[in-house]
Amino acid sequence: MIYVEELIGPDTVNTMPLETIRAFQDHGEVRGDTVLKGVKKANELLARLAEVGVDYDDVTATLEAEGVQKFADSFDQIVESIHAKRSSLAAA
């Protein structure tokens, strides 16, 4: 639940496992648009990273591509498992 309270804000979506949702319902706290806090400091950090050669666009593109690939790989594994189970049941 560590990042739930800090990521509340307008026009945002936060996906969470059911366990996290229940924990937040039990003892979480809505403190307003917390996602907007520290934006100036974050922008300063991004500027410093650019100064030392960190390409933010490249980093986010890489993370996005790797994340999507992991989801796709998991989906493919589930589909393969379903096909294998269906084949074994059809043969029985």
C-alpha cells in the first residue's frame, strides 16, 4: 500500500491488486491531490539528470517496451497452458 496514498490526484488511474484495495479501505487515507506534491522538485531532478546525460524519453520508452513485453509473454504462456489443458481434456 506504500504508493497508494501518494498517487491520488485528478485524471489518474491506479491499478491495484484486491489485497491492496482492501488494505487501503481498512487503513488508507485520502489526503487530497497528493500526486501533485513535489512536482517542482521532480522537475529539478529531471533537469539535473538531463545535464549528466540521462535521456528521460529513452528511459521511459525502454521501460514501457520491456513492461509491455512482459505482459505479452505472460499472456502467451497462459494461452499455451489453456491450449495444452484443452488438448489433454479432449484426448481423455
